[in-house]
Amino acid sequence: MVASLSASDYAFMTAYLKGEEIGLLTTDLVNRLSRTGSVADVLDAIRNTDIGVYLGDAPLKTFDDIDEYLWRHLADCLERIKWFKRVPAGMLRLLDAYTSKYDVFNIKVALQGILTGKRLRGIPIGAIQNRGLLGELFEAKDVASMVELLDFKCKLGEYAAILAEHEIDGKVKLGLLTGARLDSQYYRELMEVARTTADGSILTRALAILIDLTNLQIVSRAVIGGLGIDTTEAIIPGGYLISERGAGELSGVKLSDLPEKLGITLYRDVVTELAGSYGSGKSRAVVDEIIDKYKFIMTRELLSPRILSPLVLVWYLLLKETEVRNLRLILKAAFDGMSLDRVRDSLVLPA
């Protein structure tokens, strides 16, 4: 059942979030940053933006410091939204459901740490972080400990059940199937919230497109890795135009044949760029870069025009995440002494 709120109920948060957009990195500034040489130059160039002010007060000696404070900034922005008393309850549910993506990310990274024996870091966003248990998650010695933590302390029983199902001799093989099952649960829960949200039909279409693009990401990785049609079970259900069966069948073709085999006009540019970029550079990283770019472009067309709606929150979240993503790429290149022109094509421009 969709909450019966009028547009005026969203007026305060629309005004606040649109005001916050003014302090974001602009396309012009991002373009200028990609021609800037040093870390100090980048930080100086963004000093008048919200994120630049935040980083200007932080002790930044390594890229890990930068990375930590970028995510802290995003976490603080989300906490500020929750602080307001005039936020409609539906918006808060949508915020919690959306940011569960970081719980999924942290679970995957913690699993990777168990598999490799290395202590890895998570992102301080999501239900696990909100309960003060992110450190304990990354200190878990085995999958059983993670399952217990997620189920009983974090109240994330659905994710715990997925890990328990794929546990073998105390470990989980973090492959396409396990990762896709975690992602599927995330999208399932987010879709349920979206359907009870004002303008939910628009949001569910945007989410279904994101699922399609994620499945194309899975398919492309499978094709590059030579995994073949065995990846069918890793496909996430609930897509917009690509069926689970259709996505599974794509896993058995060459990447260069994807544009013709897919046959869906909406995604032709995506798969054409995937095939062309990988064919010329042979880098698997281009798959994530291209999919990330099109996730932003295709959801922008649906969400950015919305005002006086819960969707203004989702659009703001996408903008902030894109800002963090762009700065991470630019500052990593600067720390590594790499020409920033080399990351220009990987940036996702706001407009």
C-alpha cells in the first residue's frame, strides 16, 4: 500500500536536497580536475565544495586516508538527512533500504578477508555500521561467526541464510553465484519498499533497469572469464527487459557478438561500448567502469526531473555516490603520479 502523502509533505526535503546539490562537484569542475596534476592541486581546486571543505580539515597523508574520509563524508551526509524531524517516514525507509547495498558490499569484502587471510576495510555505511558492528564483522574468523553476527546482532537474517547455504568447510566461495544471491536479496528488499513509495512505478522501473545492467555486468565478466552458460544461476531476477533465461543465454557468446545477440535497443550502446572497449584494451576493469556510467545515465533520465517526491532522495544519493567515485579515481591517479587524462574516460559526469 502506497503512503498517502501530498506533494507538500516532501517540500522541506526537496528544498534541502536540491540545496545540497549546489555544493556538489560540477561537470565543469570535474573536467578541470582531470587536468590537474598533484593531490594538493586537486584538493585546492575543490576547496569551495562541500566535500572539499570536509577533506580540507582532514589529516590526509595516504590514499587510504583519502578513501576513508571520502566515505566518512558520504556517511555524514546520510546521517544529516536522518537527523531532520520533517523527513517523511517513507523517505527514511527508502534511505535504509537503498543503503543496504553497503551491507552487501561489506559482507562480500569480509568474506574475501576470510578467504585470503588479509584484514580488509569496509565502508562505514549501512545497518551493520549503524549498530556499531562493522569492526566485529571484519574480525570474524570464519563464515559461521559471520552468520551468527548477521542473524542475531544485525538482524540481517536473509543475508545470513545465503552465507549459511553456501558454506563449505567453514568457508564460502565468493564467486558469481554467492555474490548474485546477495545482490538479489538486496534488490528484492529495495523493490518491496519502492512499491509502497510515492512515484513507486518510476522507481521500480529505474531499479529494474539497474538489475538489467548488473546482469549485463555479470554476463560480460562470465564471457571474459570463459565461464559460459554455467552462470545462469547467477543472474538476478526482476529485470526490466532482460529475462533470466535470456541473460543466461548471453553468457555463451563472444563479447563482440553481444550487441547483435542482445537485440534490445535500450542497451545497444552499453554492450557496443563494452565490446569495443574490451576488444581494444583487454582490461576487465572497463566492464565495471562502463556499466557504472550507464547506470548513472539511464537512472538520471528517470529520477533527476522528480521534485516533491521521495525520488528526489534517490537522485541525491546517486549524485553523492558519483561524486565520491569520481574523486576516488582522480585522487588515486594523483597519488600514483599517473596522468589524470588516463582516468578521464572512467569518470561519470553529472550532466
